[in-house]
Amino acid sequence: MKAPRGGGAVRALLLDAIDYAGLFPPAELDMAGAVAEYASYLASDDAWALGRFVVQAARLEELGAAARGLYDSDDVSPGAERFWPVSAVFGSDVAADMERVNAFHAAHGTDDGAWWARVAGVEVRAATPAAVAQATRIVPEDLDRFIEIPVGGDVDALVRAIAESGAFAKIRTGGTTADAFPASADVVRFLRTCIALEVPFKATAGLHHPLRGEYPLTYAAGSASGTMYGFLNVMLAAALLRSGESDDVARAALEEQQPDALHLDSSGVRWRGHQLAIDDLLQSRDRAIRSFGSCSFREPIDDLASLGLL
């Protein structure tokens, strides 16, 4: 397994960080395609950066059948790990989806064949503190519970409810239309609130590229373009806030578009007069941003390579 050329800083930021969401827009692969992709990534030199396989709870049984079929065949990539960590996206019926998780574990959660898996985390939407409390009463504490909240709402009350339940937060940072991307001030407010209340979080949607810029919103030919956040932007902004920097500094980091402004090496990260050591980055990953979801694994990795970081 090769080491990233950006040294310890790249590995500190991206180890196990990219949750693979190939089933979701804009990729929207079928189950067989997404399963084959994830298996190939597990066998690649870049597997160190790969996080969980993201799937709707309603499709867990389909995932089990497709993965078992692949691993029982001769088509699986040589060297692909037999165990998969899974993140299940819940719908409106949290109790029914929790039953699906339990059934999935009963069928596939034991190391007794060519492939096995466990749901390590769940992702649930909640727009009110009461909904946060209800969801976290149903989902047991031994799972990572990521509660997706609207960043335009009462973020403080929602994150406080998440903190009281011992769960984690989740922010949606984009989508397939330009209006799906929240304002940078709202993203910083979410980050600041999570950090102040010591609530780790996950980010998802639109984070296909390392740095902010204009990119196609979908993979369709002739797709409209929009301004997307970069995953390094979000990670840097969170780490800077944890280090005591102001919201204005974090917002500037979130909006940074120049690759030459960001330097990652074995000592840490340097950005426009600000410096974060490796330990700062590791603590930010542990206590702030746990992972980010992307419907592509290769796109983030290839973009890092194009910047000379891999």
C-alpha cells in the first residue's frame, strides 16, 4: 500500500475518510456496479483513504446478495478485503430500518464465508430536537449515529439535542443543483456549533474535489456547472476553528480555490500564514470531521494526484 506524497498531513486528513456512496446521485450506480467498485477500491493502493460503503437501509438485503455473489465468484479483485464496514441511510421509518439492520447482521454479520459486513453507522435526517431524540432512542449507542440537520434552521438547538443524545451530526454540503449548496456562512456556523459542543460530524454531497471551484453538477453530458466546496476546504476550516481561529478565517479557508495556497507535508498544513501540526489534524479528525461522503472514490483520489499530493 503506497503512502501519500503529501506526507503525514494527507494521511492524517484522509485515513478512512472517504465514505463511498456510488449508489447515490450523481453516480447512481446499480447495486452490482457499486459493489464491484467498492471491492476494487479495497484492493487498490489507495484503500487507506477508503471509508464505509453507504447504502439505503431499505437496500441492505440487496447489498448482501450482490456482495456474496461477487465474493463467491471469480470476479472479485484479488486482495479485496472480505469484511466491509457499512453506513446505512435511514428513511422516515427509523424503527423499520433498524429492524432491517438487525436482519442484515443476522444474515451477514458473522465471519463464516467469503464475505461479511457490519453496519457501523446509520445516517438519519431530523429537523427538530424532538426528532433527534426519537431517532436516537431507537438506534442503539453501539452504532455511530449521524443526524443530518438543515443548516438553515436552528443549528444550535439541533446540535445540542445531538450532543445530549451522544450522537454525531451530519451536514449536506451540496447536491445536483446549484441551489443545493449552502452558503459558506451557514457551513461555518454548523462547524463552529459542532466544535463548541464537541459533536463530531460527517459531511456529504458535492465533495468530489479537494478544493472549491466550478465543476459539473452531474455526470451527464452537457451538465450545468456550479460552485462546489472541496473536501480539503471543509477539513481545513474545521481544523482551524478547533485551533481557535475566527469564523472569518474559517470562511476564507472554506472558500479557498488556489492550490498553491495550501501546503501539506510531514509537518502538517500551511495555509496563508496559518499552520496546523499533524497532531492538530489528527485531533480534528477524531473530535470534529469523521468522514465525508462521495459518490465517487476515484475522483477525489485522482484530483489529489493531479495536485501532486498522491
